[in-house]
Amino acid sequence: MGNKEYPVFEDDSSMNMCSEPVVGYAATGSGYANTAATLDDVCVSNDWDPGIGPYSMEELNARIDEAEIFMEKAERGDWSDWITEEQSRANLYSKYPWLR
């Protein structure tokens, strides 16, 4: 059996390329019916608060600064602010036993 030679195509901008239609998709989904909710379909109360914040730029910057401190400590070898994946999983399973 001989090797089958496949044609080599040179980069040619005149070749037709396949791609998804740009205009056919809405910003909130694929453009097809029943695939994504629009903002009009979402029924969330204006006072709903998931409680995770941050609620201001100051709080956001404080969280970033704290994370950077933890990362710098870890780079110096102090891993006391971190836990392993196994410890994280054990914590989740003890808090939410239905995840097992």
C-alpha cells in the first residue's frame, strides 16, 4: 500500500471560508428560539442580593490587595493561608453531603 498524497493548499484569501453567520446571533444567545433568556424574560427582584459583593470599588480593591498579600506569602513559602484541593473537597462534602 502506498501513502496517499493529500493536496496542500496555499494560503489564499480568495478561498471561501466557513464560519458562523455574524448577523444571525443575538447578543444574549444563539438567535434560535428557546435557547437563551432575554433580559425581558428574567424575573429577578431588584432588591435580590446574593451576598457575595463587592459593593464598591474600595471593597473590590481591598479584596485584590488581600489576595495579592496571600499570593506573595505563598511565593515566599508560607502556605498557611491556602488549603489543598482535597481539604476543600472535604469541607464541601461535610457542609453539603448531597454532593457526594
